[in-house]
Amino acid sequence: MRLIAVLIWMACLLRAAEPLLEKSDLFPPEHWHNHSSSVVELPNGDLFAVWYNGSGERTADDVKVEGARLRKGRKQWEARFTVADTPGFPDCNPIVFLDSQKRLWLFWPVIIANEWHTALLKYRVSTDYLKPGPPKWQEKGAWLVIPRNFAESVKRQAESGFASDPHVMGMIPKAADKYFARMGWMPRARPLELPSGRLLVPLYSDGFDFSLMAMTSDGGATWATSEPIVGNGPVQPTIARRKDGSLVAYFRDNGPAPKRILASESRDEGVTWSKPYDTELYNPGAGIEVQVLRDGTWALLYNDLEKDRWSLALSLSDDEGKTWKWTRHVERDESNQPRSSFHYPSMVQGRDGTLHLTYSYFQNHIPANGPRKTIRYAHVNVEWVKASGR
């Protein structure tokens, strides 16, 4: 009996090591705009994903946050449902996150006047989220952001590191405008909870093309922010923590060429950050997400192009982002017709060690009434990435 148990255990290990890639759409592609998803694994093993849906983005007042569930062990996502809807206003860029207390957080911006820089952050918190349909929210409200030392820090960083950059220098007077400085902050990538208990929520502003981190050390009772991360286009940050406790933030590149993923570092748990710098990784001005896996491997999901979004890559690093030794494409459209887009990814590691990915899938080759759009789900493991041999 002991030998049989050992053989079964070895067989399970072998099966676990087999390369895995499975893909499915949350719902059939449609002409409605479906974009910017976020996914989380719940304590019972179910997946919960959110995204925004409507006739457009910030200029369409019918945009709302939708969600769907994938039950553990199932292959098909359940029917979608409305998660949040502010009547008459666009609801965009939702993020879901499960903290160490097993509270489910939802963050998203409401666009007040159809421009990104008029975004107002909102949040909800739930401990009752395992039943069908939307979670039952115990807390909800507007989330008012007061950036730390904003005008002074923007002026100091601009003059010391970007004196010849007209865009960054032009933000100095705007940073002194209290209304402009406090509005327009939006989430994109998942928060990071540190061993100290501090929760960091990455935020960015299209009004400034800067980023910052919202932070709480008391479970959300009170909030502060980091100093701004100033540059020409470091937006939509995603954070990884090194073993020595320092942090690395990677950014979408909203600035001029060369189009690369930008990076910045913090050694004080996210309060201050270094001047953003170019990495060697391409970025066409599109969202990215990094995840530190439980074995210490870093996983990065991104569009590995300088232009367009028809290639979605998953890269792995075994030296905390110094090099990315393995890369494989989750999606890549090599056709000559208008290529499909695969972008704005979200990624979470499941309890079994595999990776759950969601991302926007736009079928741009559909001629009638514009592209068809859905949210796509991919289930992969590191063995599949490493099987690429590079």
C-alpha cells in the first residue's frame, strides 16, 4: 500500500509538471466595449473577474462594471452580472483584490466629466462574496486622494531630473492646483500587501502622466499616499517585492521613444521612489502586470512590441527581474488582415501554483459595426513558459 501511495504521488508530480495552456472566453465576442479586466482567486477556489462594459469608454455614460465567476473545477464561466453602476457616469478600470483578512476589495474610477483627469475613485469591501451573483458589499463609498507633498515633490523632481522636458516642466503649475492634483487618480494593476501589513494600491493620472501609491497600514481605516513618481509617461504601475524588502514598480510607457517598460524602485515600503528608467522590455503604451510567485520566480504579462497590441507575452525571471530568461506568447496574431488585440492583462497565482490570466480580446478584423470584443481567460503554468526553451 505504501508503494502504491508513493507511485500515485509521483504520478501527480509528473502531471503537475506537464506544460499547461487552456483558453476560453468569458462570453461570446460582441460589439459592446469590454475592457480592462481584473481577476482574483477566492478562498473556495473559484475565480472572480471584473471588467468594464458599455458603448465606449470615458465619453460613454452607459459604462458599468461587470463581473463573472468560474467555479472551481469547471471549464465554463457563469453568466455575467453588474457589479457596480453609477447611473449617468462611466465606471472604468475596476480592480479586485483579496487581502490577508480574506476581505474582497473593489476599486474603480468614476469619470465625472468624460475626461480621464476628472476621475473620482470609489471602493467597496465584502466578506460575503462566495454566493452566485455580485458580492454583498459591507463598505462602499468615494475614496478621496490627497497626494503627499505633491506640488513640492513634482517641482523638485521636475527641476532636478527633467529640466529639459517640456511636458514634465509644464506639470509644475498644475501640481499646485489643489483640485487638479486630487482628481484623476485611477487604478489599473492589483494592490500589493506587504509583510508589515501595509497595503499599497498603485494609482496613476492621465492628467499628469505620473503615478503614485495609495497606502494604508490599518486595513483601510485611514489612507495616505507616496510621493509622486514623476516622469514623461510612467503610468499604470504594477509592483513586485524583492527578498530584501525593496520594491520594484513597472510602468506602461506613455512617453516618447524608445517605447519600453519603465521601472522605479523604493526602499521605504513605497513612500518614495527612484527616477523611472527604461528597461529592455518593449511596451507599446499598454498595461502590464507582474506577480511574484511563491517559489520566488517573477512573472510578467505584457505586450512585447513597440507598437500595437497583437502579441501578449508571459516572461519569467529567476533573479528578481534582472533578466527574463523565459518568454512565451499567450497570444500572437501573425495574420496580414487587421490583427486582433490582446491587452490590459491581469494575473493571479492559484493555490495549486498555476497562473490565471484575463485580458481584453478585440477581434479587429470584423468589418461590420467595428471590432467584436470580449474578456479572455487563460490558465497556464510555468512549465509551459519554460518549454519555449528561452
